[in-house]
Amino acid sequence: MSRAFLLSIQNAVGAIGVKGRTPEASNCFATELNVIDWHDPSAWFNADVWVIGVKPNQFQTACVPLKSIYDAARHKPTIISLMAGVSLATLETQFPNADVVKVMANLSIATSKPVFAVNANRSLEDIPFADVLKILGDLVVLDEKEMHLATVLLGSGPAIFLAIQQRLYESGKKLGLSDVASLQLSQGALSGASALSVNQFMPQDIINQIASPGGTTEAALNVIEYSELLDCCEDAVVAACGRSIEISYNGQNNANSD
């Protein structure tokens, strides 16, 4: 996610530097993204924005070399967190008096106009870097509890749609299509659905346009409805949201224990 986010903002901001867990990791990451290797924490001293995208259980360790730099900085950077499992309160404890923005997107942000779910510790109108997010994509402003659902619908959602594509692909092969043909057709179905949905129509309205009475689409949808597959989607969202809350709770407890 960090890589995809940096790729998406490269053309909209000034100098970008990266810091990995080791100098080698920093150099590799910087070379791949064509940015500056800023493994030395002191290089972060004058940065306007710090984007933190480590795993939630690595957050405390990642903050150790940056804390003294942050505390000494006269101009506090804006903190952009890509960590779904780290709360605003935890971020504010590590970086007091900073503007903090939690961002949730998905891996498609590097190649298409993204939707960002955001949650901040003050109005986005008062946070300069938020203007860049508005330029790059569409912002959905949520409160912190709602960010768990954003993690599922926006962050995990593409994998759910791709799981359906995988089944369409496998069905096509099983019923006689070649591997290449079945893959191309299932990809076309997924990209077609994506193209149709960008108009902000309700999905059901688009389904109604596609499904002619007595036609092939209606036959397929009848089987899906009868099998209660659509009810499983809600169960999947509830399960994933529960896991997001659990991860956040564990991360909060780990932060409090340090």
C-alpha cells in the first residue's frame, strides 16, 4: 500500500524520500520509485509530511528513530497514516501537536483515480496536504469507527470482487473455454462492471438495465439469489470488520504497554 500511495502522489508533491528498516531496504525502495533515499532519520527534519505505512505491529519500533527528530522539529510535519490498525489517539501520543490524517485506499491507487476514505484529528480544510488528496481522488470523510468498514469495503473489497472473477474464470474453463479465453472474458466482465459503476448509479439500477426479463443474466441472478450467495457478502463484511476492530484493539494495547 505504501508503494502504491507514493506512486500516486509523485507528480503532485515536491521531493519525496523513503526510509526502510535497513539502508539496503531504503535504497531498493528509493531506486524502484525514483525518489530520495532518506534512511538517515535526520533527513526527515525538514519534511512537511511523513507518510507511515508499516504494519501496525511494527509501528512502535518504526517510531523510535523518528521520535527525537519530531520532538526537535520547530515545524511539525503532517502525519499521514496508512495503518488501518493504529488509532488517531495512538498517533497523537507519538506525534503530539501534529495534524494527523488516516487514509484508506486500495492498491489500484497507483494506476487509477482513487477513492480515499479519510479520518483526521481536525478539519481537512485546515490541513494543507489534504488538498493534494482532493486533487488525486475523491475523499470520503468518516469518523474513526467507520474507518473499519472502509478497511473492508474499500481496502479488502477488490479482493472480494476478484474472488468472484476467479470463480467465473474457473467455471469458464470447466465448461470448455481455453485458459486464455476464460481469463480474458472474466477480466472483461470485471472491468465492465467497474466502468459501469463509476457513474454513481445505484448498482441495482445497473443490474436492472443488464438483466432482461427471461434472459441469461436473470437466469444467473436467480441461481445466486437462491443460493444465498448475496447474504454471504454481508457475513463476509461483518467478519472482516470484526477482524479490523480486533487488530486495532491489539495495536492500541501494544502501544499502551510500551
